[in-house]
Amino acid sequence: MRNIDTDKEQAIFQAALRLIQQEGFAGLKMSILAKEAQMAAGTIYLYFKSKEDLINRLYITLKRRSAKSFLKGYDPKAPFMEGFELIWQNFLDTNLANPEESAFLEQYYRSPYLDKTVQDEADQLVAPVFELLERGKRERLVKEAPTEMLVAQLTGFVAALTQLHASGGLTMTAAFKNAALAMAWDGVKR
Amino acid sequence: MRNIDTDKEQAIFQAALRLIQQEGFAGLKMSILAKEAQMAAGTIYLYFKSKEDLINRLYITLKRRSAKSFLKGYDPKAPFMEGFELIWQNFLDTNLANPEESAFLEQYYRSPYLDKTVQDEADQLVAPVFELLERGKRERLVKEAPTEMLVAQLTGFVAALTQLHASGGLTMTAAFKNAALAMAWDGVKR
Amino acid sequence: MRNIDTDKEQAIFQAALRLIQQEGFAGLKMSILAKEAQMAAGTIYLYFKSKEDLINRLYITLKRRSAKSFLKGYDPKAPFMEGFELIWQNFLDTNLANPEESAFLEQYYRSPYLDKTVQDEADQLVAPVFELLERGKRERLVKEAPTEMLVAQLTGFVAALTQLHASGGLTMTAAFKNAALAMAWDGVKR
Amino acid sequence: MRNIDTDKEQAIFQAALRLIQQEGFAGLKMSILAKEAQMAAGTIYLYFKSKEDLINRLYITLKRRSAKSFLKGYDPKAPFMEGFELIWQNFLDTNLANPEESAFLEQYYRSPYLDKTVQDEADQLVAPVFELLERGKRERLVKEAPTEMLVAQLTGFVAALTQLHASGGLTMTAAFKNAALAMAWDGVKR
DNA sequence: TATGAATGAGGGTTCATTCAT
DNA sequence: GATGAATGAACCCTCATTCAT
């Protein structure tokens, strides 16, 4: 008997990301996905109930991975500025290093597969960032604007940078990353 | 003088935007579009060669309309700060007022319909913004960062705000708009 | 513009019956059905929402046609014996003349497409037969057995005869039909 | 002495009958069958060459079991009436007690699995009934109708009664069984 | 012998596009 | 020009069967 291969799920995820980056969400055809993941079409359905299930599980997996990555080394008790810089740098690096994931996450939001419960769970993962900014406001370091707005500037900036970088419009050197950090901080600082 | 053809084209464009906002890009089925635009499916093909043609022409139309809107009243010879504030405010207002267009533009970029020549023409329309920011750098008002990066922060912020606003996450009062302007300016100013 | 062709529905019904008789319920593949009905696969879906819809509407159509056929000329006020003979003869003739319909009706009952509401409506159509037999019991002409049992013998007999005839096991001459009528009547008569 | 192989075969047969009764012929999926029979899907293929083979062997097995059951205690040399009553009662009881088998036999006939040789062998098993009725005709006890027609009435009646009983439409008491015997006999008697 | 993961042909259905009216 | 019925390629998914363990 062939043992169930947990790597198969990962192989499907990887292939799906590749296809979505290359051809967009519309390029995710189950038969092509199977070919890309080097298996038969039916095999995908041993690991995922449907295309919808595949996309939603891919989404939450990426969101979790992303959150884990940008919160790496984050200590809520460390000074505010330290936390802000760490998360910002992690977040930018994570996004630059995984442009397919960013492409997917962006498109999921507008897709017919969007699942409210999945979305809600994903929102929880970003909570620490909201808390950090609120603390920043209390410590008089951050502008007295709605937290959503502050987050909007930070994430919007990273999203735009990632897209720019992925399309070859800008190579992100260390110097540029520092410039971006300065811009991000200047935008939200008091 | 009414141009009958152009009226139909506009009806199709409007219906398409409505459907895309409601159901996403995937919700744009030609037969449903025809119903929404109150005509027969075949009629669409009298005005557009194909779905691809329809989407690309919708894209460039929206881009032109958007550029015209956010450059309204803009005088390249006026002081930098005046121009910056004008464009920013126009841009934010335009996006907030037309969330369907923003939704469409965002998705077009990742769709299989994306056409390089169309995209290039669209990029030309934003040139004045690049020129303004470069002038800002020369006048020592704006940070010495790559213009693409500066633009990324500004447009990324607006895109995120628009999405937030459209999803009901934040009501944009005049005070909030001023706060956003301040944040945007602080991000790029020297 | 091509006008909607109500004959198309009939063509689909006829083709479906032919296929079901030839290959059984399992032989009803939508693509083969389209070929048999001389149209494209998609066309079927202009007239029927789904395969399930097609089968249920075919069922109720056949049931109505069958009821209309075996009640043809039936007068509830005529003497019992006259009504019994008329219905029996009509019923046998109808079944012998339309073996595909009998084959279909038989298989529908055991299929996953069976719909309770449709089935209920169909049962209503046989009501006159139940009423006739009950009247027969009141007039002391028919056995004092449950009406369901009386009907079971009559319909079971016809079903078996139809199958026999369709498979070539017995050619139904006028003499044989008379013999069958005598057997049917002897079975239920007092 | 337990024959392991035959045990598995029986388990598969039982499970198949259960599934067919519950969901109809279309409900017989090999993987579900395996689960119902508490074994792996591949195991079924150690005992049956294919689904077709499984169904045909199930058919002939049931037919043999049925024939053995309704001929139990039958003595071709006993008086006609005794034989007729015995077989009729056995046949009705057998069918009422095994509605899944009846459901299966009915559907097999219309299925794409029907195999002529298997069918022929099955027909042999009913030969004693034909012989009995022919003897009845010679003894002037039974109507001078084609034997196939006589059999049609008897088996059609039992099939209809079984279905009625299985669907809950009629509870078969001893009195009702006697009434059925009377009806059956009246139908064929001279 | 037994397992159950893997296969892939083939099913039902959708939808961009065509074409007869 | 306008219509919408008709088309058929292509999609998602199922399931009988195989095969590595």
C-alpha cells in the first residue's frame, strides 16, 4: 500500500501558487494544476474536497505562514520602536521573498471563493500589529489617526512595493529598504 | 447630438463595472452582462470584438477618466505644495467615489486579459505625478528616494483606504481626509 | 433571430426514451442524448435546468400522457363492467404500444432522480382506477380485498405482459388480448 | 470448515444488496461497497474480476437462492393444486422476506450489465413452474392461455405486491396472503 | 492476501461566441 | 442594427480500476 504523502498537499499548494502568479486566478484549472504538481487530476481530490476547499485552505495556510514570519522575534514587551522596525522589516522581507503569495492573497479577496469564516480567522492573525500601533498612540509616538488608517498606509505601501519589485520596476537594495522604513515611519509617527 | 453607438458602449461599460464590483471579475459573464445592460448577448459583439477587447477598452477608458479627474485644476507651474495637495485630494476623492472602478483596475492587473500596449498607454497618464514628485525632490521638499517608491507609498495608501472604505471598515469624514493627507505628506516629505 | 422551437423539448424527450430503452437509465449520457436528438450538448440546457430536471419532467409528461390515454372514453357513470373493460384494454394497448415509456417509468422509481412531489402528482392521475374498483366492491362485483392489492394484480400483470411483448417473448394477438382480459377480470371478480 | 474466500464474497454480496436497496443501482459505487463490506476497495477485485462480474454473479446467486426457496418442499408428483399453492406461497413469502433481492433482480434486467448467458441460466431455474402450469392445462384445471401469459400474471402480481409491501403501502397479514392466493388462482384457473 | 492511494477516462454543466432571423 | 437560440470546447469532478507496499 502506498502511504499517504503529506508532501502531496504541499506540492499542490506550490503548484497552485505558481500557476496563479503566472496566469492569475483564472489560470488555476484543476487539470493544469494536476500536471504542474505532477499527479493525476483525481489525486487532488484525495487531499481537497473541491477547488473551493483548495483555495480556502491555501489562503489560510499562507496567512498563517505570513503572520508567523512577520511576527518572528517580536516581543510585545520590548520598546515600541524596536517592535515597529522589526515587524516592518519582517513584513517587507516576507512579501518581497514570496511574491506569488502576495499575488494570491490579493486576488483571493475579490474571488468568488472568499469565505467569511476563513477571512475572519485570517484577520485575527494581524491583531498584534493593531495592538502595537495602539500602544504607539498611547505612548504619544504615533499619530492620533484611526488604527485602520495607519495600517492602511503601511500595508498599502508594502503591497505596492512588492508588486513593483515583482514586476521588475525596482530592485530593493539594503539602502532602499532603509529608505522605505523611514518613509513608513514618517507616515505614521507623531 | 447623441451618438447611439457610444450610448450602448457606455451602457455596457456601466453594467460591466457593476457586475465586477458585485461578483468580482469571475462574475462577468457575457450573457449576464447583456441582461444587466438591457440588450441581447449578440449586441455586445457589435460594439466589442470579444470579451478581451471589452475589458481592455474598459480599462483604458477608466484610466483616462481617472487621470482626467485627479489632474483636474492641476497647474504644473503652481507651487509644489499646492499641486501635491490638489492631486492627492483629487485622487483620494476620485477613488472613494468610484469604488467599482478601483475594484476593476486592481483585478485587471492580474487577469489574463492584461495587454502590454494598453498598460503602457495607461502608464503615460500618470506621468505628471512622477514629474511633480521629481520636481519636489529638486526643490528639496521631498525625500531623496526613487520616485517609484514615493508613488508606491501614495498609491498604495489610497488603494488600501479605498478598499477599507468600500468594505465599510471606515467612514471618510473631512477630518479623516485631512489626517490622511498629513500622513501621505509626512511619508514623502523631506 | 431563431425562434424558440417547442419541438426541441419533444425531440429531447423522444431521444431520451430511445436511449433509456436501448441502454437503460445508465445509458442516458447528456452528450449522447444531444447527439441522438441532433443538437449540441449545451442546447439541452436551454430547455432543461439539469439532467434531474429533464428526467422529472419526462416522467410527469409520460404519466400524464399515459393517464390521458387509458382514461380515454371512460365515463364514471357508465356501468361498472363497461368501465373496467375500457380501462383495461386502453391500459394494455397503451403499454404495448409504448414500451419505452414503460421501461422508463419502471426505472424512474428506483433512480436517484425520484422526486417526492412529482411522484405524488403522478399518483393523483391513477385515482379514477382506485375509485372504479371501490365502486366495484360496493356493487358486489369485485372481491373484498384491499384496493391496492387489486391494483397490484392488474398493473403487475400488464407490466409483465409489456415486458414479455417487448422482449419478443409473446406476440399479442386479439385473441391473446381477450384471454388477458378474462384473466385480469377473473383475478379480481367476486 | 470455513471457506475464507466465500465469506468475503458473501460479505460483498450482502453489502451490495443493502446499498442497492437503499440508493438504487446507481448507488452501487465500488469504494462505498468496500466500506460497507468492511474491506479495502482493492480487495473486492481479488474476488471479482470487475463490477460487471460482481453484478452478474450476484444475480445468478440470488436467482438460485430464490428458486431453491420457492421450490422448497415441492413434489412434481403431488396433486396439481397442492403444488400450485405451495409454490405460490413460497414465492410470495420469499419475495416479501427479501425485498432487496427483488429490487436488485428488477434493476438488473434493465442494466448495462445484463449478460445473455447468465440470463439464460436463470430462466432454466423457473422451468418447474412452467411445467407445473402446463400440467395444469392438461388436467383441465388451468386456462388455455400461453404459459408465458399465465406466468406473467402470477409473477407480475408478486412483484407489484412486494414493491407495495416494501414501500409500506400494505402490511401483509395472513388473511391478506390468503386473499392474494385466491386472486392468483382465480386469475389462472379454468 | 490485503490495503488504500493513485490513476485518468469520461460524465454533467457552463459560457464566450456565432448566426439565422 | 438587434436579437437570443444554438453551438461546442473546456471546465470541475467522480469513480472503476490498478499497483506499490
